[in-house]
Amino acid sequence: MPTSKSHTDKKNIPCGQNRLVLGNVGVINPESIDEYIAAKGYDALKKALSAMKPAQVIAEVKTSELRGRGGAGFPTAIKWAGAANEKSDVKYVICNADEGEPGTFKDRAIMEGDPHKLIEGMALAGYATGASKGYIYVRGEYTLSIARLAKAAADARAKGFLGENIQGSGFNFDLEVLRGAGAYICGEESALIESIEGKRGEPRLKPPYPVQKGLWQKPTVVNNVETLANIPAIVLNGGEWYRAIGVEGSRGTKVFCLMGDLNWKGVVEIPFGAPLSKIIKEMGGGVKKDRKLKGVILGGVSGSLLTARELDTPVDFKSLALIESGPGSGAIIALDETRSIVDVVDNIAHFFMHESCGRCTPCRAGNEQIVHLIGKIRKGDGSHADLKKLEELGWNMYQTSFCPLGQTAPNILLQSLKKYRGEWEACLAGKKEKCACCAC
């Protein structure tokens, strides 16, 4: 099995980062629990079990103002407190590692490079909420992630960090690593829960929420990999320490995946508040071949489409919300001047048509119609009425789809029609010189 040498080369890591979550990645051997322990691994769990009550752990997380790193940005402490307050004989913690968002691979870097940090974060979540069982639901294609997590869990169990009476504290918590079912929809927390139960991955009606009735109708906390990987440092160093990093409303760091037409592609971790332009220029090395930057897809294909004029916006929840954007899954996909926005949107539309679970009509039929209309426009048979239909379909999906997949599927389409209208108009007119890669 490959060692840490097959992963990130520390010498090639871009400077200017604050690697709280990724601090051990490329530094320690991810298959050695002894190296993790030597790097203060499991110290936070020992501290919590020996000197803190579960409510105190939640209080530190609340003080830190940690928000979920899976896309929605929901306050972690509120979710944990909700589960902790539920009365039940059994509670669960689930790590959502079904990283299916195109252009996103940050969770994979964490799982492959520092699997024990995730396991420690889950154990702390279990202690804080009263859960005794955990599941890590990993994207099926992440073979190395699954293998390393399974080994890490076995080693942690052997060292007394998982199982019964952890570190002599009387606290019991164990976990399983599960291979995902291969569906994008299973990234939605309730669909993921359905999949773990052996059912078809389809979203549930909410409320009740998972913290009330989740896995097998028991209180369940579902957190993203990056979210849980922040927990050990918060517990060990304190919520105030963590809160000093980042900006108001967006505390700590964010891990981003740099993709597209950049000179350097990979994973970086920076404090919230840095301008997106700085990330692209300093972390990504700028646009390849000295071409101009046309735009950026931020947060994955269910995220937002930003123009070059919007790239000085600070990367934090509040600032990005002002331009109808957000950090989302952490993907940053740069598009240079040769890229056709129409082609990009067409590619995304095909993806969502394929990944729709088909449960609700707006998503099932809407994505098919979007693909059909874009194809018509690209072939030169479109009209301005078709552009209007695309807008109507997108807004209808956003307002009436059952789950976030259908609600966010038209995001890039709608923003492209608003921000890059000229390229759509060029397609209608058949002007290839204004629509560089388009097949119209």
C-alpha cells in the first residue's frame, strides 16, 4: 500500500497558507498512528475525556463559531446541541465523505493524508452528543481513502481510542467505514442515511431533521470531513483560539481545491477573508499561458459563476452572499478567455440530468428540458424564446424541487444568462468568434 510519499510533496506546497486541517498532510505517514500521536494526535480526545463534560465540548465548538464545511455553512454547535438534547437509547455520528461535487477533492486529501484526525473528530462528536456509533460514508471511487481509514480505525481501536471504555473513561464509541453507492444525490444527508439503511438513495422530507430522527429514526449528527477535522484543534487549543482566525461570521480556515486553467492545481488552506483574486494569483500561480481570466466557478457545479470583476470579493460567507455566492464545496474552477460559457453550462446540465434521482418532477423533467434547449441553441436552431424558457425552467427548479440537488442544479445556468448574456446571444446569431469553443 502506498505511503505518504505518494501524496502531497511538502516542497511543492504554495506559501501563504495556514494549514490547520492539512497540517499533517504530506508531513507524517498517514498509515502510522504513532506518528499521528507524536504530532499531538488524540491529545484533544484525551483532554475531553479526562477534563471536560460533553456540554463543555459543545461550548468550545460554539465559541469557535465553526460552521459546516460541506457547503451549507450551518453552525456546528447548534447541530450538536440539538442531538445532545434528544432523549434516546442510541445516537449516531455520520461523516459525510461522499465527495461527489465535480472539481472537489479536499476531503480526499484529508482522508488519505491524515485519517486519524477525522477519526478523532468523530470520537469527539460522539462524546459531545452522547453517540456511541459512527459511520464514515466514503465516495465509492476513493479506494485509497477507504483503505487508510479502515487501517486507521483498526489501529485506533488497538490503542484504545475507539471501542469500549475509551482511555478508561467509561465512554464507548466505535465506527465503521462504508463505501458509497456511487450516486451524487447521496451527498445530501438524508439520502446518505437512506443509503446506509440499505435503501435507494433518495432525500427525506424535512422536518424531522436527522438530529431528531436520522439513522434508523435515531438522533444523528451528520458532518462533513473538513468540519470534523477542525474539531481536535478546537478542543485542544480552545474556541477563542480558533475564533481569532478568519473574519466575523467566517471563523477559521477553509480548504479549497484549485482546478481549471491555472498554473498550479491542488489543495490549499487559507484563513477566511482573503480575496479570491489572491488565491488564484498567489496560490494557483495565475492563469496558464498568460491568458485572461474569463470567470470562476466557485463551490462546484452547484455553486456560483463569478466574473473577473467579482474576484476581489473576500472569501467568507457574508461577503460572498452579497454577490449571490458562497464557498460551497471548496472548488475553485478557473476559466480562461478561450472557454465557452455555453459549453461549460451544457456540460453541467448533462451532469445534473444524469445524477437526478428522479423523485420530483421539477428536477427530473427540468434537467432534461434544460439539456434539450441548450442543445437546440448550440446547433443553431435556438431563439430568444428558448433563452426565456431556460430562465423559467431554472427558477421553477430552484423554487419547487424537493431537495438541494434540484434547487441548485440551475445555479450556473441562471448566472450565466445574467452575467454572460452576450455569449448566449452570440450562439443564437451563430457568431463563433464571440463563442470560442462553442459548437453552434
